[in-house]
Amino acid sequence: MNITRRELIHHTGQASLALSLPLACASTVDLSGGIDPSREWVLAEKPSNPQMRDAVNVWIEEQSGKFALRIGVEALGQSWDKQLVWLDVAFADGTVYSLRDENGPTHAALDAQGLASIRGSGPAQFQCLEAFKKWRVSFNGPVPKTTASNLLHNKKIEQPTAEINITVDMEMAAPPWAPGSMLAKDNTVLQGEQADFISPRYEQLFRCAGALTIDGKPQPFSGNGLRIRRQGVRKFEGFWGHCWQSAVFPSGKAFGFNVFPPRDDGQPSYNEGYIFTGSGGLQPATAVVIPWLRELTTGGDNVSFELTTKDGQVSISGTTFINTRSLHAGLVPDDFPIVQQAHAHYTWEGESTVGMVERSSVPSLIRNA
């Protein structure tokens, strides 16, 4: 596998950062994965369907595991002028800055070229700079300070707030994965209810550089991340849990998968994933060893797993360096599974990286729920 490198200089306003990115040769990787580039553009106007969602969100891990970020903006047809912003800045020592905000104002979707490249509201903004290749995210505003332990015990977020400023430039590192695209043509498991839980979407791994500034103290950083682009109707009622993990390694190889627990009715559950060698396209995979959520902790969880592919088994070890319990601002039913959103160190054949993990289980299956 031939990997070239190029220096990307990012000017964040607080610091000038040089990020060395391993990039597969453009002739060997189609970073669109065959998806129409127009799907990168957001809805510029309020949709007629009140249940239509248009969202961009990212998971970002600082390369050494010192801290991690989750940033999202979600627009829903029925509340188009009050789009949901969420931010979690989680440090490995357990400190968390967490915000859920719907106060707006909604940012104009059209950029200077007239493209609907911007999804933003209030303090947060995403912009597509080049479809399936480059995105930018920024955040500027006050955020309440809390701890991973408080979130685990569902305690009210503490005061005071801190002034958070974030600017991150993202360079996509693998083709996007659209759920369902790795399944065999005769596999109907991602239809009906299970498809409604995921909704029309795709996700794409990236490398990034930027700066996190807290109360005027900048922390320039580089790292990895996962970008999710969702546009469609999404169902929450009846969801019973999942395990979702993804990461890209320094060599360019990567993995991702999402799996739902066994169903009570004995019917097949959704189980889909991929591996990426750093060139070519994504290769289908299925999870066979799965770290289901069975206890709520603030870090140190074993999230190792195994995938099976046409070429055999892939074993990847993982340990979380910070866990947070999800806050959902009333968007899901009262009996919705408890969701843990975490960031982990992963090792695959001696190579290490950082990446994301999100798991959920119904309370009866979690020992300390």
C-alpha cells in the first residue's frame, strides 16, 4: 500500500497548525464511495414534512486521547427555527463541558457560491468545503461544566459555564459508509422498523486539525474523527439497543460497524460493518464478538471486538478513555435505552489509534442502571 503525505496548514484564529495526513493515492480511493455529491448539501428551506430531519454531527478524538469532542446540529421540519445544537467536550480526567441548545438563530444555508453547504444554529456551524473531502466545524459560546460521573448518575449539569471556542478542519480519510450498502442484495434485515431507527444516512472517517479554546486558553490539536450526514425521517419508538464503533489508523486502514442486539421475536437483527485497507473500497464485515453495554462507568471499558470478512476474522482490541451518558433534550421516549457515548484507544495488528464507540441497552440489562 503506497501512502503519500502532504502538509496542510490550518489557520484557526488562535494558532497556525501543521497536520501531516496519510493520504491514499487519489487514483485508488473514491472518497465519494459512489454517492451523489449533491447529498452533501443541506436542506436550504423548511421541508413540508414536519418529521424530516437534516443533520450533521461529528465525533473527534485528540490523537493521544487527552480529550474528545462531539458536535452536532440537527434541523427538524416541525421546529425549523429552533434547530438543536449539542456539544460534549470530554477530557480523560472526567471533566465534561456539555450543552444542548435550541435557541438559535438558524444560520443561512447558502454559502457565497450559492451552495447549501452550511448547517448551523446559534453557537455551532458546519460547512462543506469540498464534497466528501473537506469540512469545517466551529463553535463559539458558553457551555456548562460538569463531570462524566454526574452524567452517569443523571445529575443536573453544574455551573458556572466556560467560554468554549472550537475550530476544526477535517480531511476525509476513507470512503463513506451508507448503512445497507455492505449487505447482500437478498438481505432484507435493514428494512421497515430497523431501517427507521438508523434513517437515511452515511458516515465518513476523517483526520483533522484545529484548536479548542477554553476561557481564553487555546489547545491546538490534531486527531481523528467520524462525520455523520443524515437526511430523512427517523423513528425512536421501539428501539432496543445497539453497539456502534469506528476508527481510522495512521496507515490508512479503518473499520466501522453497527449491530443491534438479538430480537425477542427471534427474527434477524441488523449487523453490518466494513474494513478498509487504505486503498480501493470498503469491504463488508459482520460483528461476531460484540462488547454490549452491561455497566455504566466513566472510562476504562473493554470494547474489544471481532469482525468476520470474506478473508477471515479481524480482531481489534479497544479500551475507552472517557465515557459520557447521553443527554437527549426530550427527543426520545421515556423508555428509550440508556446510551453511552465514549471514545477509545484501539489496536489492530500492533497499530494503535483513537476512535469512537456508542452503545445502548435497556435498563434491565445494565447492572448499575
